[in-house]
Amino acid sequence: MSKATPATRALGQAKAAFRVLEYDYVAGQDKIGLHAAEALGVDPGQVLKTLMVEVDGKPACAVIPADRSLSMKKVAAAFGGKSAQMMAPDKAERLTGFHTGGISPFGQKRRAPIAFEDSALAAAEVVINGGKRGLMVVLAPAEALRASGGAARPLCTE
């Protein structure tokens, strides 16, 4: 599998320190992030899933632990809006340039505001999709924030 994706190229351009992990992606998985955590032998709280949302009709990107769920109320507040909803998968693919199951907060085709679940950033390293199904990047949370231009915000349900 080629490790060069728009996401890994964006991380390289940002001079972010990261390493790549690969696993056998299985199509049709219900909880892709949890599957990735299991396949890689990593704590699901360290594997961050990238979810595309719409806040007041505008695109945004929420990055949260694989074992947690979004609070749409918190997402709306995080991006300064009144309401939020999940973006349709086909729209997310067109906007980001990535396939679902491979969406990364790095190197998206059209840039959208990005927020990371603040409680997920306490770990020494996080594992985030590298822009292709089965390809993950491992980096320090501070590097992920810097390279993505994202902000740390509460995004998850309790």
C-alpha cells in the first residue's frame, strides 16, 4: 500500500513528526475506528475518528476518540453555531477528497474548520486516519493540532 496520500503529504509539508501504521481494512465495518484500534492493538481512546459535520449548513470537521460519540449540541457550540448534523457520506467524500473510512483531518481537498475532542489530547500519541482506508498516522496531539490548524474543544457526549 502506498503511504503517500494528501494527508501524509500535508503532514510532511507542515514538518510534523509522525509515523505510519497500516492494517487490513475490512469493508462494511460498522465502527471503523474501533476495528482499526483492535487491528492495531491500540487503546480505542487513542484512535481518533474524523467525522464531517454541518454546523448551520456549513462544513466542519470533528475529530474524536473511536470509542466516543458526538454531542451535536457541543459540536454546534464548538464551531460557533446553533445547530449541527452529520454530513452525508457522499458530500463528505466530495468535500474532503477522501473515501469514507479513510477521511483525515489533514490534506482535505476543501478546507473546513477542525476541532479535536479536548479530552483526547492528554495522551502522549494519537492515531488518526492517514487519508486512505487501512492507513493511520501516529503523532503527538500538539502536532496534530498544529498541522491541521484545529482547536481543542469539548465535542463528545458524557
